[in-house]
Amino acid sequence: MRTIALYPGSFDPPTNGHYDIIKRSATLFDKLIVAVAENPAKKYFFSVDERTSMLREIVREYDNIEVDHFDGLLVEYADKIGAVTIIRGLRALSDFEYEFELALMNRHLNANVDTIFMMTDEHYSFIRSSLVREVARLGGDISDKVPPVVEKYLKEKLF
Ligand code: PNS
């Protein structure tokens, strides 16, 4: 049986921290689906198409990684694509409470789907999308925080 894992997120925008988790997860599973969330109640900086395009460019050279987007419940999307594992990254203790609730709620909603956590690489422990957006908006250097395609999208959108 081929093991399919799902790495969901807002990816607004994708960072090097996300990319690190993607690369490491893809070595553990036959197939990895990176799933961009589209929640109508949430306001994103980049559209779902932009976030999906950036990720497709980032993972272009990996045969076993696909990028998709979803709305509605994550566990329903997991069922639809045949994934029984959700991957989430953990940076610091501050991530834990939210991730703990998310994982328990998802398992409550669908006991067939479990969440595993990957510890961030220490280089990326302080990187999150909202900070990257803020630094970029204020003209700071984000070239070592995001893949080149994301830096390009940010510059085009901001300036
Ligand atoms: O990158 P983020 O914003 O931390 O990702 C959060 C995400 C998209 C994984 C989460 O909000 C989610 O799964 N949303 C889909 C809707 C859903 O299933 N909500 C119930 C989960 S407890």
C-alpha cells in the first residue's frame, strides 16, 4: 500500500521553514500532498491561486510531492485523497497548545486520520509567514527566510 501524507497550511506565504518540513516529510512517505487551505472566513494576503503556484514552483523537482488546495474540513479532504496522516511542523512551545487542539479535534472528527509532528530545523524556529510579510513590507531582507519564488511574489505584490 502506498502511504500518502498530507501537509496542510495557510502558506501565506510559504517559508523556508515550510519547505524544510516538506522536504523531510517527502522522504518518509510514498507521496506527500501539500494542501493550501482556503477558508472563506479568513483574509489572506496571497490568493489561493498565488499560494498554490508558489508551492508548485518550490516543489517542482520532487516526483512524489503534489500541491493542491482545499476548503471545508481538513479530515474530509484527507479522506477524499486517501491520506491517513496529517503532518504539522512544531517550532516552539508556543505552537503546542494550538496544534494539540487541532490534532485532537481532527482525530475526534475522524479517528482514521492521525497527526504527526515534525520539529522545525533550528534555523527556522523564529520564521513565520506573518513576520516574513511584515519584514518584507518594511523593506527588510527576507532572502534567507523564503524560497526565491516567494521573495519575487512578495516584491511584486508589495512594491
Ligand atoms: O498554516 P495554518 O494557518 O496554521 O494552518 C491551519 C489549517 C489550515 C491546517 C487549519 O486551520 C485547518 O485544518 N483548516 C481547515 C478547516 C478545518 O478542518 N478546521 C477544523 C480543524 S480543528
